[in-house]
Amino acid sequence: MNDLNALADEHLAAARSSPHGRSAHRLLQQPPLRQTVIALTSGSSLDEHNAPLAASLQVLRGAVRITAPSGDVELTAGGLGAIPRERHGLLALEDAVVLLTAVND
């Protein structure tokens, strides 16, 4: 079993020392399911990218904004939201760690 709090601490520290301000770790890869912990420093982002078949984002630490043509959604620690089924991006409003759960085809 993975300790999400320990992983959040580890990857937030790695993101803070990274020139790109981010760090990620794939927790689970059981096709079609995939889970990834992603840490981003405040102001760092994941550029716009295609959406998986279905996905959710749970904020473990901090605050993020999911950006999409249909409208942006802000989530804070403890928040859980669906990833829009369109091209989207992710912006850290403050140092943040999220758990991405995705179903790929």
C-alpha cells in the first residue's frame, strides 16, 4: 500500500527543487485504470492536453485550477472533481499535490 501523505511530502519537495516546479509518481497502472500523484509549486502548470476517457482529480494539498474551454474549476485540499472531457490544463494556485485517477481506452 502507498502512503499518500508521505508521497505528497516527497513529491512536493521534489517539485520545489525542480526547475519546472513539478514532480509526478504513477501509483497504479492496471489498464484501463491509472492513478498518478502530481505535485506542482505555486504558479506551475500542466499545459493544455487531451482528456482521457474518464478522469477525476482529488486535491491532497493546496489549491489548483482546472482550465478548459467550457469553464475553469478551482479545487482546494479535500476537493474532488471530474476532469472535463475536452482539452484542459492544470494550474497550481498555491503549492499543491493532486491524485489523478484516469481511465484510458
